[in-house]
Amino acid sequence: MLEALPLDEERDLEAQIEISFWGRALGNPALRQLQHTEFDRFTGRLRGHLVEAEKDGELREGVDVALAAHQLLVLIDGLSAERVLYPDRVTPDRQQEMLDDLLGRLRP
């Protein structure tokens, strides 16, 4: 998760590229399909990590793994968009605080 959040200059630039890609994908079916494929791929990776955590007893009972994976991805996308648009509102510390809070809700 930390690799995907814009926590430093390099990842800020990656977020800027990603956000600008979204706008282009809206008007281009091929780019939109690429975006959907990437979303599905990353969601699948997150699900795999959550399933592994579940097997290791690191998730609380009854966690919906598909929902949790989607929430984590939306957190990344939302924080990335906010960081690009309003860099002072979402500092690296605030991003980590928000991630820790969400992950904490998934733990036993």
C-alpha cells in the first residue's frame, strides 16, 4: 500500500501521471479498458494479500475481502487525486494515518 501512495516526490509525479491518464481514458475506449484492466489487476493483488492475512489470523472475523480490497484501492485513488489537486491537505503523515486507520478496522 505504501508503494502506491504519493508519499514522496517520485510517487507524487506518478500520481500526477495517473490522474492525468484518467481524464484521457474518459474519452478513449482503449485507454478506458486499460484503466479497467489495471484496476482489476491491482484489486486482485490486494485481495490476495488480504486472503493471506486472513489465513494468518490477521483479519477480524467476517471481513469481506472483496469489499476491503476495493476500499483500499479507493483510498489510494482518492488520496492520490487529493494530493495532486491539494498537496498541502494530505501530507505523507496524513496519508499514513488514514491507511493505518482503515487497516486497523480490518484487524482482529
